[in-house]
Amino acid sequence: MHPSIEHSYARALPDLVAAARGESHPDARLVLLNEELATELGFDAEWLRSPEGIEFLLGHGEEFYAMAYAGYQFGQFNPRMGDGRALLLGEVVDGDGARWDLHAKGTGRTPFSRPGSDGRGTLRSMLREYLVSSALHALGVPTTRPLAVLSTGRKIQRQMVEPAGVIVRVAASHIRVGTVHYAQMVGEDTLRTLANVAIERHYPDLAAGDYTGLYESVMASQIRTVAAWQRLGFLHGVMNTDNTTLTGETIDFGPCAFVETFDHDTVYSSIDTQGRYRFGHQPGILGWNLARLAESMLPLFDADPNEAVSFAQETINGFYNAFETEHHAQLAQALGLKPETSRELTTDLLAALPAHELTRTLAALRYGGDVPAGALAEWQQRYAAAAPAAPSETGPRVPVVIPRNLAVEAALRDAPTDMSQFLRLLDAVTHPFTPNDEFEAPSAPAQLEMYRTYCGT
């Protein structure tokens, strides 16, 4: 009925977990099930729909854990955070031998819950994560993937009183930069064990104990992911170090959204009042987060502290060039250009894009269509002269459908009583290269002027 559930992380790192279980619910129901992912993991979809399966997804059992981590939240260090409303249900090994975390969010209080927290989340916030993480996966961006969303039968007070929900997501792991902060405070033995787990599980091509190689690999993975965010217009909204994974997977979608106009100063998150995590600042924040990771890993880099600092500084100094190279290479490939000869073209395109609608403009350039007069029209002539290759079915591509903000809000508003529009939108954003008249049209800029997104915590 289901694959065996393992707990290798908790066994290896007992100081980084706390035993916990989900709270009881008055009327738990399965709202969405990702049957394709369930099958990939070896689950029987019908078992997951059964009372026994629902109990498992909600963390009602004998061995579940809340994971410990620290984090820099809006630049301020919080030494003890952890899963305050989530549980690591365990790990499954798929048919290819890959290990995957099962993680449920919204399951109630844990030993890491803040005072006054109920450990719950809104059903709408869980559906947002299901929708947007599904969209990113379809777009080829490393991300946690949603397995299921459940309603609990509870009402909770957030911006208003609304239904509570739980999402169960899947990741190569939930080890975060903040996990490394926490392990470093516990002690060097724990830090070293955590790094060894990360190497063995995520970067097996590295030699055992190659901690400088681990750091470089994490940097490369995160660069690939955030470069894809910038290419596609994804705005995470809360890039704290506890939301930055060692695998490069996008995690914790809270106040996320897609920008519609290519404006570097776009902020949607209601809690980002200073614009720290604005769209154009995401690469810089990634570099800052990686610098904080290096500080926590210094004891592993070299026995000589001076040599450890030298490695860290030299590697971080190369971040911005590495990011720009990856960003331009992805954009060039999406547009059918050769990365090694297109840097001037992609640089000029990014300079000409501000104030233009991102997805539709890039789609018009790539697939043919009207573009605004002026710099973009001139750029289109140069682009045509570069003889771009025909659109490919592999690698980065330009989507024609993204989760448009007002469409997302309309679908989430109705979802607690009518899932039909949500399911239509989900189908559209998980087929992002297929035209869809209902969900392609952008919002008018004035409609998004006061648009805000919320965490739902």
C-alpha cells in the first residue's frame, strides 16, 4: 500500500530533530492528491485517500519529527527556529534509489513553535503552495513538490477567519542554510555529520569529507535556481537563510508570486515592508545568504582559520560573475541563442525589458508576435539576425502561461467551496508552454498597484 518509511536523517542527527506528532482534527478531508507523484514514490493513491492514509499524511503516528534550524530573518539572526508547524513524516526511496523527504506543514504545534503560535496554516496558503510549486516544477525549476493538501475542519483567524489546511510536500531534503547555522552552534561534530549527510545524499560525486566542494556545489545549485527565478519572473518574497536549501530546491512559498511587469523594485509580500526581498534584489540576497553559510562552515574548510577564511572569501568573490553567467546562459538557451556568442544580446534585452510585461513579451520574441515599438523592436531585429534555433522540447523555454496574480487570487478565494476554477488554473500552469486563452492575459498594472500576498501562518 505504501513504501517503507525511513528516518535516516533523525538517526544520524538526533540533536537536529525533536519528536512530535500532528494534532487531532475535527473533520480532516483530502482536498488534492498528486497521483503522478504518489506513483513515482511508490504509494498506492487509494491508500493515501483512505482513513489510514489521511492519518499518516496528518502526522498521526509513532515516529515523526520536527526539524531544528536557525536563520537570518530579514537580516536578523534567530538562533532557534525549526519546524514550528510542520513535521518530517520520514523518507522514502523511489524505484531509482533516490531518497525523498515527506514533510507536512500546518499540522499543529511542535517543540519549536513560538509562544502564541497555533502551528496551523490557512487552506488557501496551502493551495497557493501546491499551485505555485507545481508550476515551477512544470517550468523545470528545482522545487519542493506537493503530494497532497488536506482541510482540517478547523477555522482559524488570520487576515480574516478562514478554513485551516495542511500541505504534504516532497523534497530531496529539507536541509537549509539555517540548518547549518544551528548545527554549527551545537558543535563541530554535529556540523561535520550534517555536512557528511548532505554530501552522501545530494552530491555523491564529491569525495567523502570534501567540504569545500560541498560549499561550491551548494552555491552552483542555488545559482541555477535563482537565475531561473529571475528569467521567469518568480518572486519568492521571504528569502531568509532558513528558506534557502542545500539542494537548490525552492522551498516555503508563503507570500510568493510572479511579477507581471519586469520591474526590479516589485514587492508583493505584506511582511517585506522595506523591500529587502524585492524582485531585482534576489540575486544579491542569495549572495548574502551564501556568505552566511560560509561563516557557519568555516571550521570545516580548513584546520587553519586563515586558510578557511581565504577559501570562503575567494569563492564568494566569484559569486556575482557566476550568477550573471548562468542567468545569461539560461536566457540565451530559452531564446534559442548560443550562450557563448549572445551575451551582448541578452544584456541589451534585460536593459530594454523594464516596464514591459515579461512573459508575453518574451513569448512574442521567441514564438513570433507583436512587440512594443522602441528598444525592443530594434532588439527583435538583431535577434532575428542572430538566427535563433527552433524552440526545443528540452532545457529552458519561454512559457506562455504563468500563475497570474489576479487569477490565483480568484481561484483561491473560491476554492474552499468550489475547486473548479483552481483546477482549471492548475492544469494551465502545469502545461505552461501550451496556449490558454483563459489564463494568458496579464493584469493591468493599476490592478496590481496595491497587490499584497500573505504567509498564512
